[in-house]
Amino acid sequence: MNEILIQKYINNITLNDIINFGKNEGINISNSEAKILYEYMHKYWRRFYYEEPKDLMLELKNKLSSSTYNKLYELYYIAKEKIKNK
């Protein structure tokens, strides 16, 4: 059930949603970074949700600005902890 809901949510996310999420979290996500995040979300969301995708995180580290990456890294692991503790 969760997987279906997550897939529907991700299918409806836009680049503006990603940029606005960043603004709400104090991150200035550029259009090019939003495109990268959009691509990774659509291609790899299952790996991010179910696994520990260190290789993908390293790729993102090389593709995003350090400030964007560091804040998203922090938010990702906070979310992973919440999911794990449910």
C-alpha cells in the first residue's frame, strides 16, 4: 500500500515542487539541481526508500552544490530514521 501511494506522489511532483520544498527548508535549489533531483526521485525512489544507496548519494554529491547536498543529506537521513522507527 505504501509503495502505491509513494509512486503516485512522485509521479505528481514537479520541478517547482522541488524548488519550493527547498525554499521551505532553507535551501536554494537551482533549476538544474531540481532537474537532477527529479530524475533521481523518479528513477531511484525505491532504492532511497528501502536501501542505503551510498553510491547514489555520492553521485548526487558530485552533481549538486555542497550546500544543497549537505542539507538534503541531513533531511534524507532524518526521514529514514522516522521511517525505520514506525
